[in-house]
Amino acid sequence: MEKIKTFIEYIKEAKDELDKVIFPTKMEIKQSLISVTIMVTVVALFLGLVDLIMSGILKVVL
């Protein structure tokens, strides 16, 4: 019986904590998605450029 009481108390506390969570709005999610997409693209282009330059250097040296 004690385990059931403890479990019910845990569920109530979890619900109380979930009520405190502030979920992002659709606009915030959209802005975050755009920001992440732009940053990933910039980093991928930068790393691709570095790889291209390093490959070119190795071809000349070797």
C-alpha cells in the first residue's frame, strides 16, 4: 500500500512540475529552426572549404 501511495505522490509532483514548464510558441520554434539551419549550413560550408583547401595542399605537396 505504501508503494502505491508513493507512486501517486510522485505522479502528482511530476504533474505540478510539468505545469511550471513554459513551452515555446510556434514563432519561437520557427525562429530557432531557421537559426539552427543557417548555422549548420555555414559550418558545413566552412568545413567543406577547409577540406577542399587541405586536399589541394596535400595534392601539391605529395
